Amino acid sequence: MNSPTLFIALVSFLGLLLSLYIANTKRMSKPLVCPIGGHCDAVTHSDFSTFLGIPLEYLGIAYYGLATLAYLWLGVAMISAPVGLPFWVYIVTVLAFFFSLYLTFIQGFVIRQWCTW
């Protein structure tokens, strides 16, 4: 077992749960309450809440779901990962990290509202 890889799988799973929570809250047309007093509804319903027409929470579900599975495979699989899988998992993770930085910038400097979710 690879402890750092399993930790990343756990964090990815938490990201999946969070994305599911946001998607469900929006689907039920409930206000998304920010635990530290931010304005989550302003952020999650802004013009920046989609990417190429896809709601960001759905992209989060897809990414975090696949990342959870990939990191679990890399951390506990009894068989070797397919050639190149670790490389592509790393590349997609780095791209997701920079996309998250971009979205954080959008919150602070374009929307001028914060959402901790």
C-alpha cells in the first residue's frame, strides 16, 4: 500500500462528495449556504459556473470520481497499472489544480464573492 496515494484518493473522494452536494443542492433549487459567511449562490450561479456549457459541479463529479478510482488503483491494486496510467493521472491532476487556481482567481477578482465549498 502506498500511503500518500491513498491519502490523495481520500481527498479526491471528499471532492466527489462535495461536488455531489453542490449538484444536488442546485438541482433542488435550494440556497447553497456558505459555512463562513461567503456568497456561494452568487458564485455557483454566475456566468462562470459552467465550462464549455457543462456545469462545474458535473465536471467535479467526473474528475473526482475518476481520480478516486485511479488513485485507489495506483495505491492498492494487486496488479500493475497499465503503462502510462500514472503519467496521465499526474497530468490530469496538475491540470485540475491549475483550473482550480483559475476559478479561485475568478471568485476573488471577477465575481468578487467567495464560496468555501
